[in-house]
Amino acid sequence: MRLGSGTFATCCVAIEVLGIAVFLRGFFPAPVRSSARAEHGAEPPAPEPSAGVSSNWTTLPPPLFSKVVIVLIDALRDDFVFGSKGVKFMPYTTYLVEKGASHSFVAEAKPPTVTMPRIKALMTGSLPGFVDVIRNLNSPALLEDSVIRQAKAAGKRIVFYGDETWVKLFPKHFVEYDGTTSFFVSDYTEVDNNVTRHLDKVLKRGDWDILILHYLGLDHIGHISGPNSPLIGQKLSEMDSVLMKIHTSLQSKERETPLPNLLVLCGDHGMSETGSHGASSTEEVNTPLILISSAFERKPGDIRHPKHVQQTDVAATLAIALGLPIPKDSVGSLLFPVVEGRPMREQLRFLHLNTVQLSKLLQENVPSYEKDPGFEQFKMSERLHGNWIRLYLEEKHSEVLFNLGSKVLRQYLDALKTLSLSLSAQVAQYDIYSMMVGTVVVLEVLTLLLLSVPQALRRKAELEVPLSSPGFSLLFYLVILVLSAVHVIVCTSAESSCYFCGLSWLAAGGVMVLASALLCVTVSVLTNVLVGGNTPRKNPVHPSSRWSELDLLILLGTAGHVLSLGASSFVEEEHQTWYFLVNTLCLALSQETYRNYFLGDDGEPPCGLCVEQGHDGATAAWQDGPGCDVLERDKGHGSPSTSEVLRGREKWMVLASPWLILACCRLLRSLNQTGVQWAHRPDLGHWLTSSDHKAELSVLAALSLLIVFVLVQRGCSPVSKAALALGLLGVYCYRAAIGSVRFPWRPDSKDISKGIIEARFVYVFVLGILFTGTKDLLKSQVIAADFKLKTVGLWEIYSGLVLLAALLFRPHNLPVLAFSLLIQTLMTKFIWKPLRHDAAEITVMHYWFGQAFFYFQGNSNNIATVDISAGFVGLDTYVEIPAVLLTAFGTYAGPVLWASHLVHFLSSETRSGSALSHACFCYALICSIPVSTYIVLVTSLRYHLFIWSVFSPKLLYEGMHLLITAAVCVFFTAMDQTRLTQS
């Protein structure tokens, strides 16, 4: 079966997306262990250890507190409370920490530091999987055992106000609740007022046992303007007032209750220096944890410094405090200062219950648990505890009893620490079978793409896909039988749950048929290559075609980038790799232009030129190569050398263009520091976004929008030009409405709003320009194959995407968009046209610059650099699909805009569809190589120390990038008019 190169590449990428999805599902398995165990009734608590006599304590200890209030402030960093900001803006909290009846801790949150996984960690004590970053957008009901589940089973009344994620995780668990959406980050006032307005009523009423308050305003301010915004101080003062109101109310009610009350102040995660979160920086993982109760009265001179603990320790501590069983999947340990004021027997009982729970969890997950140091320490502690009980029953007051109790206590604490560390190390349980299935599919696609290079890059841009040969059929059915047998063996003998085994036989069989077909096609293509002796030369047809310096740079640069993905430091600082590659590319282009202009002709045309020779044989050979795909308007008349075509000012612009592009890239590097090692250093973006330089930011934003209009309007119709001008004006008005920039006649910017009307005004023009471009494209394809109309339509679609990017970009990033358009203009006029590079080279250059501009925006391989505020521009409520699409486009605007420009450039410079087919194939290939290699590297490094903090986030980025590549390839294929042109 014959397929066009573009269609073939699109199909390959679509299959590759399926393979990556299966791999990710195996690499990030959903927690299913607790769902089965939650159906069983509550197990009786472990009895107190005995030594020769039966214990008389076989029930759970009574609760330590009457009521518990949990105040969770989203994105509360530890230095917001324990640092200078806490002293300045939270005086009441600071007093409680330094002199009041409280215990303070710095709780470490494990990555991913996003809300939903952190709530799970707080309430279950388990370490959520990294896939919860994705599930955070739409939280499913939590099936694991948790403090909330245990409290409801014990008949406790729970009231909740705040982030609706709690309501989704714990449906039907609250007797009263009022949820607010957590994703509408433009709102940082109403979202907290909706929580505080219930306080007076619920505190006065008192018909509840647990009150949970989740405040979101601080997190939203961070997303909007960062941790150094003056709004941060105002919000911290507001939270301090809320805490004081709750604490004084609880104190006044303690006379009516036999037990003291407990107030818990905590954060789910921190906040990076850019105001986001999700990664593993110190600012994102360190959160304050303050336990306030009259039971924690301190003696004069008792100084309590905040101790470092794990966030997972909160669940076990709350369970003990409420007299509940510890959640079954908890890997945390009891915060001992909470119970150190209790009698020795109660302290040992609490620690024993905690170690028994951790030891059971260890036995379920580690086959050789008996050799684990923590388990051995637990058994030793239990024996000593039994001896202490026997001595306690004989004589309750003696120095020997106290000394032995202190020894048992220390032994239990050591065992808890060791068991918790052992269980935390066992959390990474991979679904190897699903990972292998996904890897096989992806590698088969990559192999097929590499073997198809000689045919796919020929002049006709078509290749033969062998799907019906007799040998293929025999091998096909044999492979299906083998894969089916392997599937049955694995799924019937697997000890743990497997996603691929859980699929229906129809779905699993479809994947196996697909893998078998890919293998057979690959074998057939490989056989044809070996028998036919085809080798992937630069020009598969012309025997004298050779690799140029630019081709070697592209090959070595791609290989070097792929190899660098195996090192955590290179993954963290991947932006440095792309900056180096585009800078080196500029130098190579400069060398190429100098050679063409100053070395003269030596009997051969300059490198990269599509020229016509005087002999028929040479003419035919060059016409069959991919190098003539770009410019063909002078065919038949011969092509003089570049130095003869360009004279005067244009010639010097060609020589200066690579250096101008290099200067632009250097300026953009200074705009946003990214990565890990240098992210803390000040950059131009931090300087511009500070409140002292709003005037400079306003001028720069206005100038950038003006440059965008000048560079984009040249290819638009008059109607689209007007829409573009009004849309860019609306972009500035939107940023002025939310207080990011100023109007010259209103420098104070007192009237700050959400800018919803202004943003929707821009959306109208974006949709109008996109509609106009789509209409022109359909008209050019269906009615008369109008080449000019198609070119205008493509440029208008590109213009609409540029306008949308200008709206979603933060003001200090608008120069990134302006420089991107400027570099595209310089490359088009003075590099690609005069030097006449072939479609493959132009495609790779677009890809490289697209990747570089991804990092110029300030993005990195950390989840924390995703600007989720882009998903809520113009929205007054959270709508999931538009928010996800806008966030994805705002993040990948660089690669998408460069890919869109590539389609327009190739369509406008040639009437042959082969250029688009070649570009689609090259784009698919160069995107498939790194993602295919990376999943192999991640599989081999799955037990690496930085697998969750470095490699896993990059894996999610690669998966998303491949999905966007598939969409780009579909667009390429839709624009490919090979058949229409040839007919």
C-alpha cells in the first residue's frame, strides 16, 4: 500500500502516542491496593505486648482532644510563618510559636507538590504517585483508608469549608460543607471570604468534632504575582486574624469540655520564587506545621525550635489525637511531642500501635521483611515493652521502671524512623508489563521511521508500506500467538495488579495486533533495505550528493541532545543544551553565508542551492532530490549563484542576519532564568515584574505589541489587520485592568479588576481571525486550489495563534513573542530564501528554535514552571476543558508557533506538496527520537535517586510534547496538496 510521507508519519506518531500512554500508565500506576481492603471491616487494634501474663489493654486509647480544627493555607511556605514575613504580618501566630502553648514543625512535602496529592498525604499518610499531577485537575473519590474515613466510621461530625478538592476526594463524609473551586487563580479575595463567612456561625454552634478550613487566596496570589508581591503580606495578615479568632473561640469553649481542643495550622505545599509549585525546590517542599493546644503548655525558658518532620506524619498524629486507628497505608510516624505529656504507659501504647501498623505494611510490600532493620528494631522494642508491662503491673513506681520505659521509648522511636524510611523507599512500584508493552510499540514506530527515510524523502514523497505480502501474513499470526501466550502467562501469574491485564480482551488484543503488524512491517522494510542496498544518504537519488557542515551539525546536535537526557543535571538544565544548539546553528549559518559570498564558485553551486545544470542527466538528478522542494519558481531558466542574485543592502543583511539572531537569543537568555542551578539568580524578568519598575514594564509591553503587529500584519487581509490591531490593543487593556501594566493617563492603577471583559474582547478577534483563515483554506482546497488564497489563509491562522499567545503571555514575556517573530522574519528573508535550504534542514531549524523558545518563556522540566494562570484568562468560573487547552497552549506556544510558521513558509515558497510531506516526516522523526530514547532511559533509571524529582516530570513533558507533535503532523497532512497538484 502506497502512502504519502506526511500521512505515513502522522499515522506513526498517532500510534506512538498510544504507546506512550500505555507506558505512562504503567510507570505511574494508580493506587489500587487500598480500594480492596477498604471493603473489609475495621481490624481490632493490636493488644498491648505481654510477657508471661495477658495484657489488660486490648482497645484503642481514648482521644486526647475534644475538638480538632485544621486550618490549611494553600502554598504556605515555612518562611512565611517562621521568617521575617511571619514576624511582620503574622504577630499572633509568631507569639504562639515562640511563647504560646504549641509545638512547631517544618513538614516536608514530597513531590509532586500540588494540592490533591498533598491532601492525600496529609489524610492518609501515604506517598501519592506522580500521576496525581494529572489527576489533580479532576480529583476522583479517594478509596484509600484515611483519617476522614476513620472519623466518619467512628461517628464524628466533620464540617468543611474551602477547596472543593476535599469534597471530591471525600464525598458524603462531611455533615456540612461549602466548596470553592481551586483552579480559578485570578480570584484571591472571594475564594477566602467564602470560607471565613461561615466561621462565626460554626464556632458558636459547636455541634461538630472536626472542622477543616482550606484557604486558597495565598496560592492564587503566588500564581498571579509571585511570593514577593505586596499582596502576600496582606493575605498573611488576614490569615493571622482568622487564626486568632479560631484560637480564642476554642479557648473559651474548653471550660465546657473534659478534654482540651487542638488547632492545626499547616500548608499543603510551598511556593517557588516564581510563585508556582509542583517541583522539589526547598521553597516548594518546606511547609509550616503548628499544633496549638492548652495541653502543650510550656515551662518558663522552654524554647522550642521548629523540627523537621515528614508531611505524612500528620495522619498518624491526627488519628492518635482523635482516638482513631491509624490509616492502613500510612508510612508516617507519630509526632512524639504531642503525647510526651501523657503517662509513660500511654506513650508506649501509642508508639506500639504505630509500629505495629508500619510493620504490617512492611510485611505486605517487602518479601524479605524479616531482614529489614526496622522490623528487627520493632521486634526488639516489643519484647522490651512486654518486660516493662510485667514490671509495671508488679510495681508502678520505681526508678528501674522509669529507666526501662525511657529505653523502650527510644527503641520505639528508632524503629518508627527506620520503618518509615524503608516503606517510603518501597513506594515506587512499577507496572513493568505495561511499561514493556508501551516501550515495544514506541520502539517499533521509531525503527520503522528510521528505515523509511530513504523512501520518504524522495521527490514523490511516497513510500510503499508492505501490508499484504504472504510472508507477512505467516509472521503476523505467529507473533500474535506468541504475544497472546505471554499475555496469558503474565496476567495469570502476576502478584500485583497490572493495568494492561485489567483491559478487556478486545482492547488488549487490539494492542497486540498493532504491535504484531508494526513488527512485520518493520521486518519487511528492513529486508527491502538490505536486499535493495538502500542507504540513507543526504540525497537518496543522486550518487554524488554529500552531507554538508549544516547537515552534520543537525545530526550531531540531535544525537548529543538525546544522549544528554540520561543525566539528571542535563535534564534539569536542558535549556542550556538548546541555547547551545541554536547559537551553534547561527554560527554555522554565518559560515555558510560567508562561503557563498566571498569564496566564489569553484565549478559547483553554493551548498544548499537548488540549481539547474545544463545537462539533462544532472537536471533530472537534482529534480528527484528533496533539495528542490523549497524554491522552484525559476525552474528551467538556471539559477545563478547567491552572490550574483543579491547585491548591496540585501547582501549585507544576509551576512548580518545570523549575528542579529545570535544577539536576540542572548538577550532572551537574560530575560528568564530557568532550570535549577541558576533559577534563583536575578534576571531581567524579576526586575521588570517588581512593583518599582511597572512603568518600564508598561513601555516594554507596549513596544513588544507594536513590533508584533508590524511583523504579523504584512501577510493578513485588511479585515484581519484591523482585527489584529484591535486585539493587540485589547491585550494591553487586559493587562492594565488586572494591574500588571499602566496606562500613561492613569499611572496609579488603582482600579484593578479581573479583566474578564477585556480578555473576552480579545478572544472575539482571535476567533474571528482563525475563522477567516480557516475559511480561506477551505475555499482554496475545495473550490479552485488557489495557491495565493491558501497562503493568506495559513498566515491568518498563524496570526490568530500569535494574538492568542500575546494574550496568555505575562507582560514581561511579550518580548519573547516579539523576538520570535523577528527571528522568523530574518530567517525567512535572508537565510532560507537566499541559501535555499531543503525542506528537511528548514524543518529541523524550526524545531530547534521552537524548543529554544519553550525555554526562553521561562519553562523548564519542572512542573512548577507551568503557568496555570494562562488557563483562566477571561474566565469567571473554572471550566475544565478551556482551562486545560489554554494552559497547554500557553506552555507550548513556542513550538506551536514555529511549527505553524513552518507550514506557511513551505506552502508559500513552493507549489509542490512534497515539501510539506518531507517536513511532516522530518518533524515526526526528530520528535520521536528523544521520546523513544527517553522512555528506555527512564526504565533503566527507575530506581535512581532523582527519578521522581527530575526524570518523572520530564517524562510528562515528553508525553505532552508528543501529543502536540501529533496535532502538528495532522495539520501538516491536511495542508499537503500533493495529489491535488499532481492531478
